[in-house]
Amino acid sequence: MRFIGSIIEKLQRHPKRIVFPEGTEPRVLQAARQYYSLRLGAPILLGDRTKIKDIAAALSVSLEGIRIINPAESEDLENFSRRFEILRRTKG
């Protein structure tokens, strides 16, 4: 438990942005909520905004402080694709 505690302390001192894929999954929504609540950084959920909001409401999970990006509708889709391709080539 000491290891996890030290990670949490470091993230609270230097918060990070983290992307949660599969934003419609209940466990992912809850993890993003907890990440924000613990002040570890800025969570970003990927997925359909309407579905994410509906599922969050059904689970009583607040989306305050959580950014939602729908990659299929994002203006940055081409940029995301390029970066992913580069990462895939360099890391296999």
C-alpha cells in the first residue's frame, strides 16, 4: 500500500492529464471520477458524449471536471490518427 500512496502523493504534487478509452464503461467512468476527486490530474473520457452522460446519470457519477472527447467527431481526428500511426511504427 505504501507504493500506491507514494504514487498518489506524486500525482497530487504534479497532476497529469490522462485519457480513459471506453468512456461508456461504468468502471471507466468511476475511475475517471475518482482520479479527479483525488486531484491526481485532468481525466479525459473517449466516446459518444450523449451515451457517456446517460450512463453517468444512471450511475449517479458526476462528470464535473471530466472532459469528454468523441474521437469520431473531433476536429483533431486526422491529427490523432497520424500520431497513433507514428507510435505504432516506433513501438510496434
